[in-house]
Amino acid sequence: MKEIISISLGSSDRDYEFETEFLGQDFYIRRIGADGNLEKAAAMLAEWDKDADVMGLGHIKFPYEIGADRGKQKHAQKLEKLASRIRTPVVTGESLRKVGYEWSLRHIQFKFGGNYFNNARVLFLSGMTNYSMAKNMSEYTENLTFADPVLKNGISKFLNSLKELERYGGGIHEVLQWVPSKRFSSSVVPLKAWNEYIIRKAMQKANVIVVPYYGFYDYLEKCTLEELGGKIIITATAYDDRIQFLKERGVNVVIDSTPKILERVVAVNVLEALIIAALGKPPEEVTDDDLLEVVSEQRMDPRVVYPSGDPKRVNRFAFVIHPLSQEHLKKEKSVDFLSKVTPPGFLDAVEKVVAYSPPWIYSKVTGIKSPTGVETEGWLISVGGTPKQMLSHDPQFTYDRLLQAAKMAKRLGAQIMGLGAFTKVVGDAGVTVAKLADIPITTGNSYSASGALWAAADAVRRMGLVKVEKKKRLNAKTMVVGATGAIGSVCSRLLPYAFEEVYMVGRNMAKLLALKASILEETPDVKIHLSTRADKYLPDMDVIVTATSGAGKAILDITKVKPGCVITDVARPLDLSAEDVAKRPDVLVIESGEIELPGNPEMKNIGLPQKVVYACLAETIVLALEGRFETFTIGRDIEWKKVRDIYKMGLKHGMKLAAISGVNGVFTDEDIAKVKALALEAREKAKEAA
Ligand SMILES: NC(=O)c1ccc[n+]([C@@H]2O[C@H](COP(=O)([O-])OP(=O)(O)OC[C@H]3O[C@@H](n4cnc5c(N)ncnc54)[C@H](OP(=O)(O)O)[C@@H]3O)[C@@H](O)[C@H]2O)c1
């Protein structure tokens, strides 16, 4: 049986001994603490020299990974010097620790879908100690913050990139001009109130916090739920007391970068000694690659601990919104007040000025939880332009603002960004923005199309005027207004699966003819009619979907519509005004298919009932929950497969069709019964008159 003896400068209260098997060999492992007494540790090294196969040195602070002054502690240097004089190979665990960093990050990124750390905001409490991990992490995210100047030098400044950390480590970063002799402290310096405050804020903003093993409690002792709640903590050798400490502060996930070689948690020097002893080679002949090979071949996965007991994952999204009209702008209190006391042209001026303003965060969104257990949080970022303003400028004007919003979203840690309402109507419907932005973009149009038809189907079923037979197309007529648009064309493509006759209305006959030809390839037996004017066929339609970007212009004459018709108004601003709708109480006008979110979402009012959001926002949320951080829907040719995929993913993550609503709010069964009764009455009257 081989013997591994670990001499630790730490407390003897933690001493242990046990036997185990590793790589087909038997081992006796013993840890002996010297309670910080260097002489005692030295004596023990000499004492065990004759018996141990490999010895480990524990609880010494590893030197910094970069910089000329690598902050090695004096007692550690002395101990290592002593160790070099004895016969038995001695290791500190430093090599395995570095290998463990790389292995744990890569392994976890791969295990959780290849995007676990994508664009995460990562705070390193000591970049100098965890430089190699920071280097690995920089492959997944640019959102890196290093607290070294604050915690090592007491300077109120963070480093925000690997390059800055390297300059700091090399003693040439400008923050060091405040430090006499440019020395780095080898432990956490006492924090002044302001530094304490900025550290707390940085922790609150981070998604991931990397905490060195050595000095763990010094770094975290003042932290509460506010700083650590919901975070991912990466650390090394997380003993039970540390896990308990993090659990009490609401940490979601603890990633222990020390490979899990044994059932119990032991220090990294013990593990390295074990591997060296098992390989039977002198330590100087064992390379990092040898260690990595053993770790990966033996599947020594990093330990992932969920302190609450349940697996937790929180993904992040951003979504761009904009004021729909001057009326929305007036909801801003200061604008509302001024609009009352200033001349009539004032709001026009405000609308123009606000259109130029940089994007701002309108609301943080929290509390969305899929039945799969995955959660997501995000930010609604507002750009200033109303549809009128966006249409009156070159598309580049809107692209520029959307790219600014994408930059902001990236800084916030979002992993995907959705484009709301008019921001994707302008120009090429997200193509340019997706090409130039640094994070994946989606317009949300696949789910908007799906939601519109989902709502229309629900409304038709509840009205009960069209006979619905299982597995048969409806013997009814449907019309799409704005048929050649992004949403309109998907609706035109989907409706032939459910209706025998489809009427497509657009402003451009050539586009309509091309669309018809491609639809007939998929569904050859549907009757398709084309028109550049909606009015001509309105009296015959049972279901109408209107999805134009007419920005509030009169699009269809509701007085000509058949009694009992169901109209789904997808457009924002709506194609049918409240006054229009009031003219026909015998027609059911619904405001497209909004989606009800799972969990207990919290966000500022977006003009919809609690938990309910626009389908395009819901698409962004579904993709975040699914971890599909890819450009999903862009351009005007929406793929039918994507519409189906997002619908299915939505169901998986607990999305529901929201209660169907109209200009006056949610339709109750009584409201619908009233519309139906009026429709039947009107049809009867029409029959009598004929
Ligand atoms: N409810 C939601 O969740 C949701 C989600 C996304 C979008 N939207 C809204 O849905 C609407 C359509 O979006 P989209 O992305 O499909 O836009 P789009 O690709 O630009 O398509 C708009 C369509 O409207 C037609 N159109 C424009 N002005 C018109 C006018 N004055 N009269 C008649 N037709 C007109 C266009 O015809 P041409 O082809 O002839 O130009 C085009 O076919 C927009 O109002 C948007 O804000 C709602």
C-alpha cells in the first residue's frame, strides 16, 4: 500500500486518515496540520521522509500566476526549500490546481449545452491568483472584472479586461501610480467604506464570482444574500463549511474547480500527490498534460454543488422596446406635465428629440421559471423613436440605435436580444443588426405568427360560428392583410393547412404572385385569391388576420366585414382603432396572440395584464430558457420550421396563450356570447333583406 502524507500549515482540527483505491492501487492517506507553526511542519517533513511515497504541502498560499513579484509568502518559500532537501517527492498541488481550472471550465461549458458561461459577467476577486482561469474564461465572455486593485492595494478601481490585468500584474498599469513601490499585498487589505461599497455593487452585478481558495473567508466574510444571492461561485476545494456558508447566502451554484477524485473533499496537494504516486514518476517528469490526461480519462469531473438541493440555471436576455406614439411618450411624467402647459407643437418636438436619445433600461425582468427548472431574467431596453420617427428616418438611424442597445445588452450580460414591434419592421427586419451586433438577435416574428394563429383558432372555436371537424380543413374563408410582410407571409403559409380558401391582400401584386406560387408548392389543393384591395372580399370573410406596418393608417373598412367575423389584429400600432371596433359589436376583434409566461414574472408595466407579454418578447424568453443563444428569426422570409420549433419549445417551457383580448380588455365567455348573438341577428336581418 502506498502512503500519501499531507503536511498542512492549517489547523490540526481538520486532520484525517483513510484508505482508498485509485488507478487500481491501494493508498493510505493522512493529513496532519501544523497549526501555522513552521518549525513543527519542518519537523514533520523530516519525520515522514522515510515512510511516505509522496508528500503534499498544504495551506500555503499559491504564488500569483502573473507578474515579476509573484507575492510568494516567506514561510511558504522556507517550507519549499526544506522540502527540496528531503528524499521523498513533495508537491504543493499548484500544477493540478491550474489543470483543474481549465478542465472544470471547459467541462462545465460543454456539459451544459456549450453556452453556460457565454457572455456571463464574471468578477474575479483575485485575477492575479486566478489568471489562468481568467484566460480560459475570456474564450466565453468579454465581461470580465478584476477586483485586485481594490482588494490588494486599496485603490478604488476595477480592471475590466485580461489586458488590463496583465499590465497590472507587470506593474505597468496606471492604477499602480498610487502605490508606493508598486507592491501587491499578499492578502486582502482592510477595506475603506467606499471600497467596500464598490465591491458590494460589483458582486451584485456579477453572474459568476471567482473566489480563491486561500483567504476565502477574508474575501467573503461581509457578504450577505444581497451580494451572493442567485450567484454562481467558482472556487477550489469547497469543504462542507464553505458550502454551508454559501448556502446561507443564497448562492445558486458552487463550482469546485478541484477535480473530484475521491468521494470526500481533500486538498489539492493531496490529490496531486495521489496522482504522482499512482503514476510512479518523479514529480518533475509529470507534465500538466499528463495530469490533464489522468483527470479527463478517469472522468474526474469538477464538483457542481447546488446548495439549495435543486439544480439551478438562470439565463439572460434583453429585448428592445419603443414608445408606440406620442400618447406613450406622455406616460413619462415630466413630458405629460409639460405637454399640458406648453403650446400644441411641443409633443412633436419632444418626439423628435427623444428619437435621438441613447437607449435606456426601461425595466429589469425577473421571476420567469420554466417547468424544466431553468429560469431567465432580462432587461427591457427602450430606444426613443416612435414608429412615426423611425419611418421618417433612414433605416440606418434605427440600426445605429439598435446596435447601441445590443452593446448595452452585452454589457449587462444578456445572451440573446429580441427586437420589439417597429424596431424590426424598419429596413431589412433585423438582418443588418444581427450581422453587426455582438450578441445573437431575434425579431420574435416566428412566435408572433404562431401566436396570432393560435389566438385566431381559439377565438373561432369559442365563437362557434364555423363548423370545426377533426382532421378536416375548415369550410370557411380567411384573409391575410399585409400578406407579403414578415408575419403576414407566415400566416399566409400556415392558414392553407386549416382553411379551404385563403385571400391574400398586399400592395404589390408581383410579390403576392411569387408568394402564391411558393405556397402552392407546399399546399397545392388550397384555393388562393389575391388582391391589392381588402374591401372587395371583406363581406365574405370568416377570419381576417391583419399584420401591416401601416402605423395606424386606415387599413380595412370594418363596416364592410361579415357579421361574426373574427379579426386578429397583429399590427402595432393596431390596424383597427378603438373607434373602428366600436362600430361593429357583432364582429370579434382580438389583439393577436399574447403569451402568458411561466413562473412569477416581475417587470414594469408594458400595457398588458400581469404575466402577459407580446409574442415577440415571448420568443426571446423561450430561446433564453432553452439556451438557444443563436440568431433565430431575422429577415422577412420566416421559416415555417422555426415557427413550429418555437411553438413546441414554448409549450415545453410552460408558455400559454394569454386570455384573448380586444381594445377593451379580456373577452369573457359572456362577451363572446354577446358578439355571437348580435352576429346571428345581423345575419338573419341580412337574409330577410335579400
Ligand atoms: N403583436 C406582436 O407581438 C407583434 C410582433 C411583431 C410585429 N408586430 C407588428 O406586426 C406588424 C407587421 O410586422 P412585420 O414584421 O410583418 O412587418 P413587415 O415585414 O414590414 O410587413 C408589413 C406589411 O404591411 C404592408 N403595409 C405597410 N404599410 C401598409 C399600408 N399603409 N397599407 C397596407 N399595407 C401596408 C407591407 O406591404 P408591402 O409588402 O407592400 O410593403 C407589408 O406586407 C407591424 O405593425 C409590427 O409592429 C406585432
